[in-house]
Amino acid sequence: MAVVSVALPLPIRRDFSYRVPERIPAPEAGTRVRVPFGERVLTGVVVGFEEAETPGLREILEVLDEEPVCPPDLLVAAERVARRFFTSRGEVLKSALPSRLPAAGAAAYRITEKGALARASGTELEILDRLRSGEAVKMADLAMEGKREAIRNLEEKAWIRVVAAGRERPPRSEWAYAAARMEEQEGRRLLGRSRRGQEVLSYLESLGRPATAAEIRAATRVGSAVLRDLFRRGLLLRFEQGRRREPPVLPSGRPNVVLTDGQEAALAQVSSAVRERRFLPALLQGVTGSGKTEIYLRAIAAALEAGRGAVWLVPEIALTPVFARALIRQFGDRAAVLHSALSERERGQAWERVRAGRARAVIGPRSAAFAPVLDPGVFVVDEEHDSSYKQRESPRYDAREVASIRAKTAGAALLFGSATPSMEAWHAAREGRLQLLRLPTRVDDRPLPSVQIVDLKREPFRADEKGVPLFSRPLVERLREVFARGEQAILLQPRRGFAPFLLCRDCGHEFRCSRCSVSRTVHDRGRSLVCHYCGEKGPRPSRCPDCGGGVLEAIGAGTERVADRFAEIFPGVPHAVLDRDTARRRGAAAVVEDVLSGRVACLIGTQMVAKGHDFPGVTAVGVLSADTLLNFPDFRAAEKTFQLVAQVAGRSGRGQAPGTVHVQTFHPQHPAIRHAAAHDVDGFAAEELGFRRAFFYPPFCELAAVLVSSQERERAQTAAEQIGEAARRGGAPGLRLSGPAPAPLERLLGRWRFQILLRASDRRSLLAALETCVPEHPPAGTQVAVDVDPQDLM
Ligand code: ADP
Ligand code: ZN
């Protein structure tokens, strides 16, 4: 009797064992199964086999796939990701897999001897009659009503049985990888003095990826008996995988583009790693407009030419269709887009195309890091610095780390690309953990745009621009010139809506959200108030609820108000807004298309306008307020400001005509602004890393946040204190604790939130500390969330 381990979508950090009943052929690792769990039935993924049977195990109810929906390397990656981010593999897999995934192959049924002799009636009889020829018939091919229940009954009476469907299967090989516990003392102990076992495991360790059984036997000369013994003791896990089919024939790259020397050199390194199946973690640090995208496309072509696959991660869900165009243009139906704005059905179909090997180049936002690409040869992480690669809800994984883990497992190139790398990547490249590939100049030696910092303290105050001057004199002058020449402009305002606050002139009342500790934002040209955290929306009141005052003033400006003001200053100049609101209403691709075609002369928007666009007609960029992010209570505030300003600046002057940038700020001397204006990444990084080192922040420490929340403030605080106390008592060496303290966003959706920050000098100690202080079951009425490598501490 087979026993399988199943990863279940529960916040419990281990797998669960189930027996496979005789009537079901043992499912392969990577197939989905339905299993009983308490009173519920859950869908999980088979992740391995156990040969020792524990009494009292419950049985699998149903196997949903005929072939694994998860390729083996993905199972391995999910396990490592789960450990790395202190979460459960089941939750990682659940978030990886589309929720409406068609069964990978469907079960078929055959009549048994007992069934042939049985006296049945109704639907059961109809089904038996269909099967009497002895042929296997798929569930999908049975048309009668109530067939599911009838089939279940027939199965129970053993009148029919499930068989693998008649579908031809690709040839398979057996693969093995070291179980996670091998990396720990327990595994070493279990292994005892078996020298041959040791050899197998050190071979796998040195390889750093799963190997086929044949590979292991060839490299270590052990017999299959040794392997079987390791499987039996759970020290090795195994799975089967279809062997690769023939590589597709390809046209190579875009022929009319001749690579620059810099591009050529960078591409050569990446391509040779792809061909040699060598893990090459690299940082492509190239100024804006240096032609990074061309390298991504060619690296992907190289992978496909070598018969391998590719994954291209992009930073923004709403912009995925924009980025996807280049990939689809070049690779046609060998490309697939996997993103969450697709319907679940479409996402399921795309997944299946990729899994079955019909599509080999995948593009998408962070969740695409889990794409079931066969034998991936390159992972591109475009705009590597973007914090949207970190998932903010459970499971809190970082797609950059997922890509890295998978690239290592597969022996693939890992290409982080950015003009403004994250401090982590910049530092890793200087320490040699990432191979540094540089593109120091723009294509055709076009100049980087000239940047002028506009000190808002010196701008005259205008009564109609409530609080903050929006359009400084130098910016207006420059924009007039640009529009007169028929060129285009981008204006960045990092807040959406009409204005960030509504304020009562008489008493200063602020109109906060009733459930979150933030002010509500004014939307719809001043007609409504919206909480950006929970979405609560209502009409703007006409009087202050506190003092009854009737003068309510919208303070500051979001993109809506900027657009209004723009129309006043530049009547008749066609403009469009790109932010989350317009992306939802119109689709970002439509707005981008309007800019590319020239229908729109000025694009106004939030950080979405700064991300990777290539608009050759844009010659002026205005950053209306560079200070919004600077004021965030976050150790990355300066880094994010630097990146945003430098990125949006990089949209200017990418075509023939040279570009300009105006950066409006109240802090003209701030290093983030000064270095962004000088396009000086290395200068900024040197200064910023000095600060990070001195105050023990990433990349010089490993950081985790434990967030405790509850409807009642007391409970959240008490639970947080207990966790803090447990961590302190655990006394992991070199551990630094901050808090518990109220989170910067103290209330969210009606819950009170307390935060504890744990910092350690290495990952192992950090995870060990979490192990000692985070309870498996949070105290009654509270929730405990762990965020390893948090990207914001709100
Ligand atoms: P990045 O991603 O580094 O900001 P892009 O890849 O968008 O830069 O390239 C900027 C522009 O230069 C694009 O319009 C691209 O088509 C063009 N380009 C890229 N490489 C070359 C090349 N070798 N020769 C001519 N034009 C190029
Ligand atoms: Zn709210």
C-alpha cells in the first residue's frame, strides 16, 4: 500500500501523509489530489512518497490529474521557498497554481469482472453498458446525468476501476533529490555510516539540483539497491518526469538590430551559461535606454534554441500586456502570458500550454516565477529593484528569490536587470555573488537627459494650488517649448485620486477611514472619499461631522487634480492619466498605445509611468513632487525615491531628440535627489550602504517582521509581547529585536496591529529565532503573520 505526502494549502509548515487506496493507481509527485482534512475536503499536491506506513492514516479521495501539473523542479523550489520565507509549501503551491486548472489528463474507467456480472439499474447500468466492450472510457466521454455520483458508487462496489487513460505518454525518467531534512543533523544521523549513501548525497549536494537516477548511478557507481534504500528511509525523494521532446526550430532575434559591444559582451556570457547548463546569477546594470530589453529577448531566444525554456518577470501586473507584446511579437505561440488579470480559466489554459511544453517562453508578474516551464534555461527579472516582486499577503514570497532558487536548480542563467538596482543586488554584485554586466551608455551614444532640480521653497505660492505648488515656472516654460515642437512629455505625481486629504478649515478635522488609521483620499474631482487601504468609499460630506463647519478643503494633489490643472495651463494639449484607477477602467495597454501613436502629448501618472516604457517621442519629464516617498517611515525611503526619480528621468530623450527632466522638491540637497539628478547609481549606493551598515539594515542583516493583529487592541498587544518575550528568551546569537510596537499603520480593516522586527546577521539564525517565537496556533482572537525580507514595514 502506497503512502504519499501531500502539501495542503494551510498555514501549517509541514506536509501531510495519506494512504492511496488499492483502486487508485499511485499518483505521481506533482499531481493534485483531494483529501479529507478534519471535516473538510481539501485539494493538495502530492510532493513525495513514504514507504513506511503509519497506522491510522486517512485515504486519498480522488486524484485530479493524470499527469503532474507541477514539474519536479517546481516542487523542489516550492519547498525551498517555503522554508526561506517561513511559510507552508502548500500555500506556496496554491498561490503558484491557477485555481481553475483543467485536469492534466483525465481519469478513465474500465469495467471489472465483478461489474460485468452485476445486476445494476439506472445511471449505473447505463455506465456499465458503455463499458461492456472492455474499452477504457473517460469521465468526460460519459454523457449521462448524475454520472459523478454513479461512478463513485460503482467504484466503491469495485464494479469499475480507474485506469490511466489511453493517451500516449512521453518517455519518462526517474529523478531524485535530497529531502530537506538531509541538510540537517537529523538526516546525517539517520544516514549513519552508510558510505555509499553519503556519496550519493554529497553528489546531489554538489550538483545543487535534482538528478536522474541514471545520472546518480553513473556518477557515484552505486547500485539501484542503495537508491531504493535511501528512498525507503525518506532521505531521498523521487519523482518521474517526461523527457524533453524535440527542440523547436526558431528564427533568431530581430535581424535589423546590430548589438552594441556592451550588449554583445553581456549576451555572450548569458548565452554560454544557458548552453552549458551553468547557473549564472548576474546583474545587468545598464543605464536607462541602454538596450537591456534587447538582451532579454536574445537570451530567451538562446534558451529556446538550446531546447530549453525561459521566464521573463515584469514588475507590474497592469503593465504585463504592454511588456508582453515584444515577447509575443518575437516568439508567437511559443510565448505565453501568465498573469492574474487573466480570468482563472485563461490562466489555467496558459499554464497547461506551458506545462505540456507547447509554450516555452513565459512572461508575467511575480506569480509567473512559478511557471511550469520545462527545463528553464534563463530567468529574466526585469526592473529587478521593483518592490512589487515581493508578495505582501501570505505566502509572502519574493519572486526574485524564487527565480534564483529555480535557476540554481535548473542550471540556468538568472538575469537581474535594472538601471537602478536594489541595494541588495548592487551589494551582491560588488561582493561577487552576482556577476556584474554593465551597459554604461545609451544605445547610439545618445546622451542621458539633463536634469534640473527645482527648489519648491523658492516658487511663489499660488492660492489655487492648495498647499503645494504643482507646476513650477521652469517646468511650464519647458513644457510649452516641447508641445510647440510636437514632442511629448511625462509628468509624475506619485498619488492617485484628486487630493490626499480633506480638511475642515474650522476645526482641522481630517476624515479618516473608520477601519484604518489613514486619511481617506479625495476622488472623482472632489465628490467622493476613498480609503486606499480597504477601498471603503463614500460621498464627500458637505459639512464637518465634528463642528458642522461648511468649508472643507481638498489639500494637496493626486493625478486627477494634476490633470485638471494641466488642462487649465495647456488648453487643447491632449493628455492621458495612467494610474491604477485608469488602468482598471481602460487598461494600461490602451493608454500606452495612445502615447506611442502620438495621440496623447502628455502622460500624467503615478509610478506606473516610470516603469520600463520606451516612448521615443518623450523629451521632457517633470517630477511634480519628489518628496512623497521620502517621508515614509521606512528604511528604504531614500532608495525608493532615488529609484523612482532616476527611472522616470530615464523615460526622457530616448529617441533622436535629447531630453530634459525637472525634479520639483522641498529637499534639493537630499542625497537621493542629488544622485538621481546626476544619474549616479554608484554614488548613491555607496552613501546609502554606509547608512545601512551603520544601522544594521539589509543587505547587512537578515530581516523579518512579525505582525500580530486583532479586533481588540489589548489582545494584539499581549500576543505580540508574548512573541517578543519568547524571541528574547530563545536568545539566538546575534539576534536584534525591535518592538513590539504599534505598526506604522496601526489599524487596518478594523484590526489593531503590532509589529516586532527581528534582525540577524545570517539567515539560519533568523529562521531559528522565528522557529522559537512564532506559535503554530496564534492565541485566540489574533492573527500572526511573518514577513521575511519585508519590502515595506507598514
Ligand atoms: P532599456 O531597457 O535598457 O531601458 P531598451 O531595451 O528599451 O532600453 O532600448 C532602448 C531603445 O533602443 C529601444 O527603442 C530599442 O529598440 C533600441 N535598441 C536597443 N538595442 C539597440 C541596438 N543595438 N541598436 C539600435 N537600437 C537599439
Ligand atoms: Zn480603510
